[in-house]
Amino acid sequence: MASRGALIRAAMAQTLSAPRTLIAAPAIAARIEALADEIVAGLPPDFVMVVILNGAFMFAADLARALARRERHPAMEFVNLKSYGDATESTGQVRVLGTLPERLDGRAVLLVDDILDTGRTMHFARALLAGLGAAPVRLCVFLDKPARRAMPIEADHAGFVIDDRFVVGYGLDHAKKWRGLPDLAAID
């Protein structure tokens, strides 16, 4: 007999429509180049890029390559934070999975995430990195969804501002699916 959670996930998967493209890959690539210019203008050459896993991995990789084209080669660290699980709504609780970045005392940090939604994850992560000695901590997100903000936090650098809808692709997932789409897409 399948668990209640498995039955709910299966029912959800059957009711979700196929993703519909919102932002195509060429527009994403162009915006990342512009973001790299903004970041280079606002951070010292020797900064640390801290990437929140898992959703930001594609964005962070493309951003790191764009920074390299501008002769910026930040140290890279990763932190795994969870607040969604397999749902389309945040649980409201942020959990740290795995290890934390090291050697941040007095270092400028660019905190990179896939989406600034309620703000809980970025608020938590910024406080966490500041507690590890990072200064300043600048926030860079692929997507900004201000309609859902529950915490008083804004991104220093945002790829795109979107309305309140559930999106997948370009690293973002629903129940571990759709990350590999080259475009950003909505699931209605």
C-alpha cells in the first residue's frame, strides 16, 4: 500500500499541466551577462560566491562563467538549505543540510539563490553568513517574486521580477523534475 504522501504527490503530478515557457534561454543568457557587469561594478575583485543549493546551481554556473569573462574568479562555496520539499508552497521553516562555508571572516560575499519568494531562506542565509563573519553580504537571485514577500528583504541583484506563479526550469524544480529545461516555465 502506498503512503499517504506518495498518493498525494502522484495526484498532484497528474493534475499539473505541462510547463509553459515564460522566459526563453537567450533572454536568460543576456540578463546574466548584464548581472555580471553589475556585480563587477559593486564588489571587490576578491569576493566569495556562496550558492544556495539545489535550485541555483545552473544560474550560479552561468553567472560564474560570465564573471570569469570579466576577469573575476570568486572563491565558491555551497550551502544546502531547504524550505519547500516536494510541495509548491514553502513550509515556512528553513533547514541547513550538510556543512557550512568556511573562512568568511571579513570577506565580501555574493549570496546566490534561484528565487527570492517569501524571503525566509535569504533572510536566514544572510544572517547565517554574517554570523560566520562575512561582510558585506550582497544578495543575487535569478528570480524575484515580490508579491509573496513575508520578510523585509530585497535583492541587490535580480535577474527577473515575476508575478506570483509556480515556475520550473533553468535549475528550478517541482518534486525533482523539470530542472533541466533551458527556459524558465510556469506550471499552471
